[in-house]
Amino acid sequence: MTSSVAYQPLSDHVYEHIRELILSGALAAGDRIKEREISDELQVSRVPVREALPLLESRGYIQILPRRGAIVKALTAQDIDDLFDVRESLEALAARSAARRVAESPENLAVAAALERMNELLRNAREAMDALDDTTLARANLAFHAEIISLAGNDLLARIFENILGRVEWLFRMTSDRDMPAQCAEHEGLYRAISAGQPDVAASLAFAHVASGRADSTRKAASTHVVI
């Protein structure tokens, strides 16, 4: 009988492990990724560890430097400012496209499923906020943004967003205490505009939502261990 459990390559498992060490702060900016320690901890060879490093670098978590190996990347104030510039444009476009797709194909099963997932993520975020579970809250918020990108139905946009997803999650985890009730309310307003098929309203709300976090995120992130 064939197992229903999907096979996960060892390199993916290593990637997730190192990523969580970085997001949790167990590995701080400038720390070196020690291949032997990681392989011993996970009881794998160094091969999947080395295979995971380029993806971690492409997602913005680490830098691979000559003669120094892989080190945890520091997010500077300029990095954060650049990220917000990109997010304002991408996420406004995604929200507009997602709402337009809803308006044009309200009976589409894939569209309906995406809206249901967004609604469920909003509930998860509220529950995590009430439980003071910052990690789950950050993940739910990131997944909500990613679901809008997916609903937009633009493959190029999705690939571009995938390349900054790590930086976005990192930022969410660093600033998980940033006025969460307001963020949840903004997400719910954005969901209503998208589900109602209102492209202009959705784009405006998405832009305002991202822009509203710029100053506060820069200030909060500047006090953490990951910014130099």
C-alpha cells in the first residue's frame, strides 16, 4: 500500500530547520552556519545541509561569503525600506488582480476555495492574537498575504513574491507585537474588498496596509539583534 505522506527531501528539512533557527533568534545576524553541527543535530550528512544553503541565501536569510562560509544575514534599515517599497507595489497589484478575478469569475471553484482559505487564516490570526501566540500569528498573516498573491493568478508576480517571502516572514516575526488588533482589522477590510470584487478599493487598502507598517517596523526592527 502506498503511503499518503508526501516525501520531503532532506535538503528541504534542513532548510526549514535552519530557517526556524534564524526566525526564532537562535541564530543571530553574523552567526556562522556550522555544517557539522547542523548535520550532527539532524543526523544527516553534510550534503543536504550544503544543498539547503543556496535556497536560504536566495530567500534572504543568509549570505555565503568566500573563506567565511554561510553567515546569517543582517537586515539593515535600508533593507527594510527597500522591502516596503517593493511590497507596496506588488501587494497593491496583487490585491487589485485578486479582486478583479473575483469580480470576473465569482462562481469559479478555485476562487471560492481561495476566499475560504483567506477567511480561515483571518480566524486563525484572531485566535493567535487572543492567545498571545506571536509565532502562529505571524505565520497566519504571512499566509494571508501569500494567498492574495496566489488568488491574483499572475505566475510572474507569484515567483517574484516568492523571492522576498523569507524577508517578509522575517520582518513579521521581528515585529509580531506591532498593533496586532489594527493589523487584523486591516486584513479583514482587505478581505471584504477582494471578496466583493472591488479592485480599486482592494488595491488602495493593500497599499495603505503595507505603508502603515513602514515606520513602526523600522523602529522596532532597529532594536532587535538582526539589524546592524
